[in-house]
Amino acid sequence: MSAVKKKLPLAAALAEAIRKVPRGRVSTYGAIAKAAGYPRCSRHVGRVLKQVGGLPWQRILGWGGRISLRGEYALEQRFLLEAEGVRFKGRHVDLREFEHRFASGGRKPAAANRGPKRSVYRQVVAFPIESLSAFLPLG
């Protein structure tokens, strides 16, 4: 017999990961998807939150700790999070203090995400303009 670990179906895996976020902590859609084993399915997290009842929907935030909902739902989410003791910095939750870290997967700490920025445009190789004369129609 092989010891292959079977993945849960997408909705069940996402719901299980959402349930792991404790009171007073938050997570992002992308971190939930990654912790569930489906790192490129962050859009499905919102669908699962709508379809599966009883999930702590208020603890799941958009990228950077912002509330993704609009109107009254956004106000309700902020109110529920503040009632759990979560503090905001402007319109974003302070993720350094209140983000739930999953045992495997999830978002990396902010400092670990930053690497050297390399621009494709900086990698242009300079060559003499005379070498273009074979390609340009001159008079």
C-alpha cells in the first residue's frame, strides 16, 4: 500500500482551514487557500463562506488585512472583529499582531516576503547602434 495523503475536496478543505482561525485572530483569503492545500484558489474562499453556514466569516480578510466587503456588511465585519479584540490601523487590521499563522502554509511574515526587486527593464543589454544598420532601411 502506498502512503499517499489524499486531499480533501476543495470546499471541505477550505471550510476546515477557516474553522482553525481562533477568536481574536484573522487570516486572509490567500492564506486560507494555501493552508487548505489549494494555494491558487483564494477566490473560492469567499464562495465557501457564502455557502457553508456557521463559519467565522468575519475573521477572513482581503489582501493586506483589508475588509473586502462593501456597505453594511463591511461595518458589521469591523464591529464583530473589534468585539473580538482585533485592532485596526486605518482601514486595515494590524496583521503583524493579529494574523493567525497556520502550522504549514499561510502567508509568510511581512519581512520574509520582501526580496530584492528586480526589474525586467533593468536587464536590457546595451549594444552599439551600428549593429542596427543591417535592420534599418537607410535612405
